[in-house]
Amino acid sequence: MSKVENGHTLGSEIFAEGCDRYFNTSGYFLRLHRRISDAGHPAWFAPYVKLERQAALIEDYSNTVIKGILQTPAYAEAVYRAAYPREAMREIKRKVESRMARHSVIERADPPRLWVILHEAALRMIVGSRETMGEQLEYLLGEIECPNVTIQVLPNDITPASHLPFVLLTPKDDDEPTVVYEEIRHHARVDASVSAVKEAQDVYNRLRAGALPPEQSEALIRSILKEITDEHQPGLLQRDMGEVQLQRRNGRRLRRMGPRVRAFRHRPHP
């Protein structure tokens, strides 16, 4: 609460709703929260944020980076830093806070169902650092525990039905149509046409069929996490590896020399 009051962080929607209940302000803090949150997103992305809030079902396919609503702050910062290398740190922080605020959509009392298909490549790509990636994978494993979140992994040895990411959003209001959202750099397209949505749904169903079941997907995420955190030893420098190899060679040389020393040991004459 202190950080929110002092402007160091943006509170969640749940925090804003709590303020409205306490001060009896009829949604003022929630509306203010959403305006501030939207200000951290580019104009072309703002329509998606509104659709995301109104959705009953979100079906996402991500093949390069993990979906924004499931990102950790460190992972999101690394993504933004790579995309905007000349951006001031305060602007990067503002973007990260806006991205983190989106997570409140799946924290509310009536959250949408979130179904995410992640390409294995997105899990193996090191974003930021091994520590950042390890933290991100641990966070994903925690999100899997949420009853409204399903994550499937599309293995590297399966040819994907789509080479581009996209999202299907089905609104709560039955009178509103399902839409497909796609984007390229600095541009986005929201298409509610029956043909476009039907085609996207067909592609998504084929992706879902090719992906691992949720339980096997969780096991694969754990396996990749283990590879990153255990097997690669991130703090080992190249010169340390050279020293280890030298010690091993010396050890082998000493073992070979041992029998020779004993073989030429001086024996007394009879």
C-alpha cells in the first residue's frame, strides 16, 4: 500500500476494487486504475487490453516469447529492454507495470478461462539471463495450479499449424462475437469476421491436438527448468573450465606415473 501511495508501483485491479469498497466510491478507483494502466500500452495495443478484460475465454498461441499476462517482471523487463534499447529506464518500468497489471484479469472473482499453447522454443530461449528464465518457468508452474489456466507445450519435433502467434477472445456477452487478434511490429489486427474466426479456431484446434497434454506439458517445463538451473552452472567462467580440465589431465598423468615409479624402485643386490 505504501508503494502505491508513493507512486512506486501500480496497484492491481483487486487493490483498486478494495479502495472503492472502503471509500464507497462506486468504481472510481477501478476506472482510474484502468486509465493509468492503458497509458502504459501503445495505442495500437489498447483495443486488445479492453477485449482481454471483457473475455470469458482467452485462447493464445505463443511461439517466440511467453504470453504477456503470464510474464514475471524481470522477464517482461528483458523483453522490453531488447525491443527498446534506447528507452529510458523509467519508461521501461512503466511498460512493465502496465503489463503486470494485466494479470489481475485472471485474479478476479469471475476470471476468464485462459488456454495457452506455448511452443517449446519459447521455453528454451534464454530471455534476460538464466536466473530470469528459471524464475519465469517456476512462475509458469505456479500458474498451472490455477483452475482457470491451462498450459500446453507444442514440442520442437511437431510442425506447427501456424508460424505466427495469435489470440482468440470469446466475450462474456453472448451477443458479442469471438474475435481473432494478430500483430506484427507496431501494428495489430482485430478481426471479427466469421471466416477469419473460423479459420483461426481450426488452426488453434490443430495446434491443441499436436501439443502435449497438460500433465506432460508440466513435466516438460520442469525438465527444461532443471536443465537451466542445475546442469548449466551459470556462474562457471571459461577460465574455471580450463582449470578443471588441467586438473583432470594432471590427475590422469599422476595415475599413469604411479605404477612406473613402483616399477623402477631400487632393489638391494642379493
